[in-house]
Amino acid sequence: MRHRTTASFYGGTVPLPVYTKPAACGGDCLFCPSVPGLPRSYVPNEDTLAARSLDYSPSHQFRRFLRESCERAPLTGIPLETIILGGSFSSLEHEYRRSFLQDLYNAMAFSKCGFSDQAPWETSPFRCSVLTVESRPDQITREECQSLRLLGVSKVEIGVQHLRDTVLEFNNRGHDQGHTIKATQLLKSEGFKVGYHVMLGLPGSTVDDDIAMVSDLLWSESYCPDYLKVYPCVLLKPRRYQPELHRLYEENQWRPMSPDHLLYVLETLRENVPPYVRISRIQRQFAIALIQDGPSRTLRNRLTTPCQCIRCREVGRVRPSATLTELGDIRLVVSHRGRDTFYELNADSNVLLGLCRIYHKAADVSIVREIRIYGEACQIGRRGNIQGRGLGKYLLKTVEDLETERGRSVLLVNAAIGARTFFRSQGYAIAESGFLVKHLQSKQATQMCCMRGMLQ
């Protein structure tokens, strides 16, 4: 399992990947690798083989992560951003999902409790501040959203792959863009952060199709994810991994997108991505020896077009060791897209310090889908250059004031279990729905003295 030192994680969290057991994902896609004994769409590598050797036990995987990470830097008290990998989480049996996460939470808390008593998980030495799962658009229902929220899931990445129905049908995806639109709106209305996985150069697609997707369609009100992972379609050497893709390749019906076309599409993406979207990944990191045809070099490093996405603006990446006083004046930037409002804390030179995503659910109800302060990860309760200086509280109170002015009287939050203590300290209480709830009063005092306290 490959990890950097704690100080190199700039999103305020440390990523923790955990794999579920191999299981059917609900689809049979033409391009998807299938390897016996591994989760669908994954190939043998250091992480997947280690998870298999541990019989996909979440607690054993966490302890391995801890041993290897702590050799580089201590992680006690550092917020963890957990992502559950292994096909579609939504296709797994409900009892397995529940026991899987219970085992993981208990490992983080060094406890033995269950979902009926989650207090030890909220204050554990290792806290799950974000819990991400992967799913398919056609598996997202309101009932599924409610089930995921009660498990502590706060972010859902869906395999969209493409926004042309003809391309989806050619690749045997088993869903259409209507499912993606419905899933996106459901997830947002239920308080989740939404990530998309899209693929470039798929069989049945053209360069023009891909350009239309990344330049326009993705950012329309019907879609507009919060996070985006972009994977060029590649051909892997073992024919048994992708038999149908090999057949198309051998019959000259498909070739991976050429390097020039691929870079042009990615440059177009960077030109058009909104500032409140994070391009989390470009290209899956297959071993070079495993790729028969398709890009093997790191693509992101070859791009030259200026990008305004979150990853390219967040403090830590653009100003690695800067303090608040060195960043200059802090200002609030507000933007809208459909029923979403985005509140940013920006410093001089367009450096992003923090972001809050709000979804307007009803005339008097809004949902905090995400609130995050960027910068180097540090222990909860400690003060770093950016983290631990009250920026999160300041941003949340500012948002509460502005939402009150807009006529909202209730704020809901879908927070991962390890993030609940922050919201509890700000007057939110857990409800049976899994939402944290706060009834807003008259405008609260958000004085500049709060800002001065952050700088000290």
C-alpha cells in the first residue's frame, strides 16, 4: 500500500482505501477487467493482492494501512477519508455492508460496539471524516440513499462512463443517461457529495462525443458532479481480462484514443471545468507492463492549459507551507448552479482555503452536502498553518447567516460518523433519518474578531 507522509496530504484528510469481497456489480461492461478472486474492474497489484491475502477483512486492511503509514508519520487523530473499493457497494447484501463497516469502525476506535451505540466511533483515535462508496446510476434509489446515510456514507462515486446513450448501449452498460440524471439529483437531495467516473475513447464513441461531454454536458444542471475521475479506455495484455474489448481490437473495430486526441480532450476539460468541481484523477495507474495499447505515461503532468478546478487551487498544493497571514486577505465567493450554492473562502491569487456546498431542498430547508477546509492534514484539536484555526466554524456560521437571509429555517447535514462532533459542537443534533439538524434563529454574530483569532 503506497502512502506519502502525513504532511503531503493537503485536503485536510488522509486517504484510506479498503476493498470489499469480490462480488457481482450488477453490470457486464464490455471494457471492464474481470480477474477471478479480485473485485470487479480491479487487476492484480500491491493493494488488491494484499486485500485478498487478508481475506478482504476491513479491520485487517486498516491495521495494515496503519502499520505501513505510521512508519512514515503518526496518524493518530488525523481525519481519515475512507473509500470503499470493489465494484458497486450498492450491489452487496445489506447485512454484509453493515457488518463490513461495523468491523472497520471498531478497528478505528479499538472498540467492540455496533450501530446502536456509535459514540465510540464519533470520538475514536482514528476518525472516518469522509466515507466514500462506489455505485452504479441504476442502483441509486431514495431507499438506497437513506440506507447509505444510516451507514455513515457521505460521498458516492457513480460509474457514469459516458453521457451518450448510444455509447452506453454499445458498451453494455445496462443504464442510460436518464439513470445518471436521476441518481445525481437523488444523491444531492439526500445530502451526498457526488463523484463521477467517466471514460474517454470508449468503443462506439468519437473524439467529438468526448469533447462535447467534457466541455458542456457534464456541467449542465442535470449533471454537474462535485468530483470527477477521468479514465482513458486502455487494452490490457491478458486477453481473459477484457475478451470483448480484445475482439473489437483484433477486428479493427476499436482502438484506444490517440495521444494527441486524448491530450486535446483533457485540455478541453481543464478549460471548461467549473471552480467548484475537483478533478480527482486522470488515468488509472496500471502497471506499464500490463498495458497492450493505450496511454501508459502520466497524462496530468503533460497538460499545460490553466485549470480552475479545486485541486489546482487548493492551499497546500499551490502554496505548500503558507500560513494564513502570508496568504493575504480572505474573501467569500458565492456561486450557483441549479439548486446548488457554493461558498468559497479564497485568499489572494485565487488560493482556495475552504468550500461549502449547499443544496436547496425546500423553501425553508437547505442541506450542507460538504464543508471542507484545505491545507496540510493535522491532528484534530491541533493548530496547523491552515487547519485547526477556526476557518471551518467561521465558514459554517457565515453560511448559516446567509441561508437565514434567504429564508431558510432548517439546515441538514449528511456527515460521516467521524465528522459529527464538529457539527454537534455547532448546535446540530442527530435525527432518526441520519441527518444532523439545526433550526436557524436570527442572524448570528460572525465578527471579524473570529478571523483575527485564526491568524494568531
